[in-house]
Amino acid sequence: MGLAAFPSCVLWTAPSLRVPRTVLLTVALLVQAVAVALPSVPGGTGAAVVPAVGFGGTFMAITQLWLVTGTALGTPRTVALLTAGYGLGQVAGPPAVRPVLSHGYRPALAISGGVLLAAAVCAAPLMRRAADPAPA
């Protein structure tokens, strides 16, 4: 996961010359949702490696894309709101899924993936606000 996180900001910034960052943000959230939920499906080694790369490869990039998108929207306090929302999910998520941990990690990961999917759905309308790629 850490090795995937290391280059993630650079790798997600490169396509922003051709693709609006709001689209990249939505895609990154979808990738992270799948990466988090995937371990809830039984599988072999790939079921551990693919989610680690998917999560690590989007974690830092989502934060970067939030900041740039929030700034580009030009609405006061948008960056703070987006950052606080993402941080709140990271802090409140583990205690929220604690009741289902008695059934193992699979239900908790499925719930977490669902929350990230909801974040992607909420971010999707932003794609209409940026038809052209933003300058780097």
C-alpha cells in the first residue's frame, strides 16, 4: 500500500492536463471504493494485493484532488469542508463499523466501500462544473 501511495499524487496529476480534475476525483473515489470493498469478497493473494495497490494509489491523490477541486470551485470554505468530510470518514469510520466486527472484517469493509461509493456519487455532479481540463 505504501509503495503505491508514494507516486500516486504525481500519477494522478499527469492526466489532469487532459481530464478535468473533478472527473479524476470521482474516478479515484470509485477506485478506492472498490479497493476497500474487494477484500470482503473471498479470494486468494490477488484479493489482498490489488486492494492494497488500489487503496494506496488513491489515498493521497484523493486528498490532493479534493484540495485542487475545492479551490477551483471558488466557493468559500469548500476546501475546508471537503477536507473535513474526508477526515471525518477516516476518524468516524472505524467506530461506526465496530458493531459488525464480531462477524469478521468482511462486513466492515463492505460498509466502508459503500460509504466511499456514496462519496463518489456525491462528487459526480462536480464533473459538470468543469468541462475543460484545469491547468497544472
